[in-house]
Amino acid sequence: MRNGSVNANGLEFHYLEMGDGPLVLMLHGFPDHARTFRHQMPALAEAGYRVVAPYMRGYGATKAPDGGPFSVPKLGEDIVALIDALGAETAVVVGHDWGAAASYAAAGLAPEKISKLVTMAVPYGPGLAGAFVTDPEQQRRSWYMFFFQTPIAELAVAHDDFAFIDRLWADWSPGFVLEESEMRLLKETLAADGTLSAALGYYRHALMPTPEIVEQVAPLAERAQGPIAVPTLYLHGARDGCIGAELAEGMEALFTAGLTTHVLESAGHFLHQEEPETVTRALLAFLGPAGG
């Protein structure tokens, strides 16, 4: 696994990379980082792909300006810029959690640059936003999003060696325990200067954006929220304690180039780490041979 960096969309993105061939971008969410795809990257590289997993805007060595913006349309713009900066005309884009949200936005902004889309754990469309208002079970699952709007969130999340993060992982992927060495590396990323504020900024700009943020992303917002004209594979864990798998029902109407959905019955939110072989097989089956 190689380390690299590239300038894209006004930022210096740092990334992990394996293989050579057609580009696959793999985008992490919260609370996570680029190593989240360490199980899938070798198999994709062996299948003939160049796999790049960037640290998202504001995470680790990928620094972002104070205040971002961290809105989803801007994250989508980052992905489009990364494809160009990495020297590719098109790419397969794989996203988990916030990476999924960013991937949808990128597909709306520049569908011609994304050959196939794979998203995990965050469905597309108005169903999720509506659940925050109407669904008591999803409101319970999403309590942390509302807590992150408060000024004490940074202190609470970092307290006691990021014990908050241990609890989120336990709640979101019941029965799954991330290896201690991997959790240590994840916490080191979150402890990097500016990372935690940036990570919480994703939630703040999603739920309570300032007028300035709204104005900054307005030119992108409408295109980033339209129908998805890219063939898409969607994966969700039935035991996800963060977002209910039922919220993905009916979203196929928004995918004009086709949507394939798989629900992994025994997996939670971090399904690609809980059942890495199952997810990897699904990826390879959907993507097919490199260059094919």
C-alpha cells in the first residue's frame, strides 16, 4: 500500500494507493479514515485496478480551511476534481457513510466521469431526511447528529481517548469489534490537528449551515441532488445501528441507469469490515474485469 498526495479543488489530498489500471476511488465516512478499505483494496488491485483511498476533506493530512465548507455538494466537487488530478478520464467511485453521500453528489455533478458507483450504508433521496422528522426509531439512531451541533461536541468526542468513538462503533455494528491496532490508527487520525472539528463540520453544514455556507455551495447544490445517471450497486447491513436498512426501500426510482441493492443480513454499519469477503465479492462481480 503506497502513500501519495495530489492537489485537487484547492486542497492537497493525501491518499493510500494500490495497483495499476483503471481508477477506483474509495471514500470513507465517519468515524473512519482511508484505511477502512484495507480489505477490499488488495483484491481490486489484483483484479487490475488502480485503487486510491483518499483521506477526505479535513481528515488527517488532508487539511481544509477552518470552516470548510464541508457541505455534501462540495465533497462531490472534491471527488470530480480528484478524478482529474489523478490523471483519469473516468473512475469507479466507491463510498461508505459520508463517502456515499459525497459519491451521490459527484455522480450528479459529473456523471460522465463516473463509470460505476458503489455506495454503502447511506441511502439516496428524501427518505433519510424525512426520517429525521417522522421516524422515532431513526431519530433515536441519529441522536449524535443533533449532539454534534453543540459547542461541547469536540470535548465530548475526544474525552477519555475518544471513548465516544468506541461507543459509536459498538452501537452501529453490534457484536463487531475492530482490531485494537486499527482503532488506534483511526483515533490517531481523528486526533490530528483540525480533523475532529472538520469531521463534526460535515454534520453542522448538513443540518445547520450558515448563510455563507449555503451561498458558497449554491451553484453546485441543484445538480448534486438530482437523479443518478450512473449504474449503481448499493449495500446495507440489516443490523445497522446508525441508519435503518428500510430507508433504502424505493430509492431505485432515482437511479436512471439502474440500481442493484444487497442487504447483508448479519452485518451492521461497517459492513465492509465486518464481512469483507462478502463485500469484496459483490464489488468484483459488479465491476467486472478491469478494462472490460
